[in-house]
Amino acid sequence: MEDDILVEEVSELQLASIIGFDVNGLRLHPDDIHIVYPLGSKVVIQNWETKHQSFLSGHTNIISSIDISPNGKYVASGQINHMGFKSSVIVWDFEKRELHAKHEIHKVRVECVAFSCDSVYLVS
């Protein structure tokens, strides 16, 4: 009888949201309102208060690294690619939610992207 009650309670649960990210993939924006994380080949920007999500598209494979500039103006992301192919690093404009710059100089995988303390440089 107790098993029937437990099954009944679980069947009433409804999905409210999905968050999926790799290790070191979740970042808090300096405004303390938004979180940024990779989800497959897209970058997700979510308002933590309203739960509204924006999706940035431009990568062709799984995102392997992500960072936010200290001033909050930019988000950078790097991807994994197939053996023998170059991998993209994309710098996104946070406010406009659009691609700001892109380069493809890495082969196979971008291990890490990191902004300088003054938000002027990006190391990949």
C-alpha cells in the first residue's frame, strides 16, 4: 500500500526547467541576475529571477569552455570538433545577444577561454 502512494506522488511531478552543463561550465554574470552555461552547441543565458532563457547559436559542435568578461560585456565560448578539424572560439555581445567576434585557430578542442582582469584580452 505504501508503494502505491509513493508512485502516485511521483507521477504528479512536472518538469519546470532544465539545466545541463559540463564541469566548470556554469558561470554567474557580474550583474548577479544572469547565469550562463553551455548546453550542447548553444550558450544559454538565463535570468535567475524570471527564469527567461536566451540561446546563442553559432557553434557547430559541443561547447567545451566558457567565460564571462569581468565587466559583463562579453561571453566567450570554445568548442570541440572532430579530429583534423579546427575548433571555433566565439566572443558574444552579452547585451545584444549576438556574435561579436570569432576565430578558428585551434585544432580539435578548445580547452579553456579566459578574459583578462580588465576585460580587454581573451586567452584561448
